[in-house]
Amino acid sequence: MASLEQVRAWIDRLEAVYTENKEYLTELDSAIGDADHGINMARGFIAAKQALAENPPADIGALLKSVSMTLIKTVGGASGPLYGTFFLKAAMTCTGQTELDAEGIEKLFEDGINGVKQRGKAVVGDKTMIDAWEPALTAIKDTRQNGASIAEILDAAVAAAEQGRDSTVPLVARKGRASYLGERSKDHQDPGATSTVLMLTAARETLA
Amino acid sequence: MKKLINQADNVVVDALKGMEAAHPDLLKVSYDPKYIVRADAPVKDKVAVVSGGGSGHEPLHGGFVGRGMLDAACPGEVFTSPTPDQMEAATKAVSGGKGVLHIVKNYTGDVLNFETAADLCQAEGIDVEAVVVDDDVAVKDSLYTAGRRGVGTTVLMEKIVGAAAERGKSLKEVADIARKVNAQGRSMGMALTSCTVPSAGKPTFELGADEMEVGIGIHGEPGRERMKVKTAREIVEMMSDAVISDLPYKSGDELIVMVNGMGGTPLIELYILYNEFAQVAKAKGLKISRKLVGNYITSLEMQGFSLTLLKADADMVKLWDDPVLTPGLRWGV
């Protein structure tokens, strides 16, 4: 079971992770984007953590909703609405709940990831965060069906997302600002897929 | 970097304060979240028209708030999309009960933020439709990219659609007119110099003293080609060819034409460019019904210009001629 405190720890962990990786993500983004992804993610999760500290939510749905609204307001660019939508859809499936079992964790990520897919309309191979989210979702569903624990499910999700992230390196971007570079977007790792892996890794460290 | 600013971080807020101080008769400004609404908002039983985008393109969008054009504009940081909370608050502030149209320029950040805002508004029972402008012919492989960028046609759309809303048309009718304007409008830009985003402090790109970038975006995005500077006539002929052949515009078509400065080009040069375009249009049998020559959708202090053509039927020209009263455009009042 993942408790309300654990979900809160996930968000707190993300604040630390994105702050530590601020320059790394920004460097990836400066190669094929507009050089602000790390700065934006760090700013967003610093604000999200602060909002939770000021107004501690009573259930997981309310917590994820607070994170969503803060990210939407503070991250900006394309990743603000994308990650904001992830947490908004995840919040809706967790409304009123104070703990999540393996099925609840599956639903959180399934609804959240489907929200991102709907919002961004990207598919695997476009060189976006979907290259990490989509294989992670498949891994979560496959392992959950076989009765796996939360730890096993998230282990599988992280491994699949890492593979997806690495697969973005040789791709030509077809969505987002990087797509205007055409062939010049090759040989660069996608910053969005990279920040997605960090999000899942932090989930593995805190929710299981 | 030399700029007439106080602090790089406060550029947008300081400029909003200036707009509020200069035009209290036309508009009102909210600072948290940031948006501009027309002074008499919300207007009952009228479709409200809302737009927004990164700052640095003035007078777009805030300078087009007022009677006969936009009900609200949401300014982001310089060249950065505004966020859904701004758009949601602006939409609520101007909603007059007949629905709200969002005019969105096609940039991934703008589109995603406006879509998220539309979801939030619809969840609260406000009828929102969005029309995306994607008129920049410089982007060739639009199937394999995020698509064509939204540029000059946005200005013409905001004027025409604002007039349609003022006449009391329904949300569906207003949105249909907006889509028609987008379908019939095409633009392309060029630059002689880069521009400097205040928070970045250095030019967005480097261009040699004798070079120009043809097909530039309004944020300094790379264009089709970098080449040696040519005469105004040669440049207009080259850009006209690209724009005219794209729709294509044909002999006998009536046009609304905009020769737009990027922020750092003097009017004397824009008139030279307009004259060259008028010659091209004459030779090709294109009729110029209406025109704008000046700075309407800029890129900070960039030197350069863009050419926008809109194939306009009689109804569109009527809407164009309707009264408009905004800081950036005013006639007929």
C-alpha cells in the first residue's frame, strides 16, 4: 500500500531531483529546444512542494490536484500543461483516497499517462516524453496483471522508461519546438523523456 | 545589452502598468494573474474574443484589446506562452453568456496551455471554442513538424473576428469566420538583425553585417535560407513568390495586405516595401482591397518585415471596415 504520506514524499523527492538535475535538463534542452526545461521543472516542483506544506491536503486526490494546479501555473512552456495534465488526471482517479494498492497505482499512472497522450497528441517515435511514458504504461499494465507488488510494477516502469528515453537519441523530432530543426535534432536525448524517467524513478523510491 | 527598461525581470509588468496608465478609457489590467480586458467587459450577450501569447510582439495582443477587436489578452513573459490560469481568469472576466473564442497562434506551448485553459473553463460551464492560426509559409514540412507557425494573419483575424462578435454573431459563426480567415491567410517574414530577449541579455542569433535571414519566425526561429542582403525590390519579389504560390492567390483575387515591421524597421522602409508589393500585385492581377503598413506583430527590436496576404470576400471586407477602438488600431469611431 502507498499512503498519503508516501505520495507527499514523492512530490518532495521530485523537488530535490529536479533541483539537482536543473542544469542537466537545461543543457539537453539547449541542444534542441529553448534551454529552459530544467529551470522550469525545478521552479514548478519547488512551488508544488511549498503549496503542499502551506495547505496539507487530506487525501491523495486533493494532493495531486494541488500539484497539478501549481505546475500548470508555474512551469510554463509545453511541459507545464503536459505534466499538469498528468497530475490532474491522476488526481481525478484518486479522489477521496488515502492509500493506494497496486491496482490504485496502476490507475494513477494509466489515467495520468493517457491524459498526457491526449493533450500532446504525440506517439512513440516523435522524440517526446511519450517515448518514455508509453513503454512505462505497458510495463505497469503487464506486471500488474501478473499480480506484481507496487515495487515490482514501478521497477518495470522505470526500466521500460529508461529504454524509451535512450531510444530518443537517434530520432528526428516530429513534435514540439525541436521538430523545426528536422535532421539537426538527431543524436540528442530528448529532455522531456529524461524528466519523465526522473519522475518515475522518484516514484519507485517513495511509493513502494 | 542596451534597452529602455528598469529591470529585465520586470519588463512585462512595467509595460502593463504603462498600458493601464495610457489607456484607462479603453482597457483594464489585472496583474495576478496577468491579463488585459476591454474597459466595458464583460459585454452582455456578445461572444467574447480572447487571445494571448508571449510578450515582445506589441501591439499584439494587448494593444488590440478594445471595442471591435479583442475582449481580453493574456501576456506571457517575453517570447514565452502565458499559462492556463491567466487564460481561465481572462475568459471568466469577459464571458458575456454567449460563449468565448480563443485565438491561439500555433506554437506547442501556446496550444497546450490554451487547451488546458479551455478544459478548465468548460468544467465550469463556459462554452469555449479555439481557433489556431498557422499561416507561416516558411515552415515547409508542416506534416513532420509541430506545423506552421502562427504569425501575421493573427492581426487580421483579431480585427475581422472581433467585428463579427460585435455584430452579435453566434460562437459557431464567429469561429467559422476565424477558420476561414486562417485558411485564406498566408505570411512570411525576414530579418536583417536579431533581437535580444531582456532576460537573456544577448542576441538570439548571429547574423553577418551583410546577411539576412529569409523566413524568420517572430521569436527569431530559423527561416528557410540565409543569404546576402538584396534590394527591397528583390526581397519583396522573392517573398511575394513564396506567399502567393502557397495558397495560391490567383489573378482577380481581392486581398487584404499587411506589410508589417518587426520592431526595428522605420516606416520609410516599410512604404518602400509596400510600393514594391503593389507592383507585384498589379503584375499578377491581384486586387488590393485594404492594407495595413506599420508595426503590428513585432519581434522586439528586430530589423525586418513580414508580408501577410488574406484573400477576402465582400463580407470579410465589411467586417474589416467596421469600427474599431483599441490602442493599436482605430477607425470608424
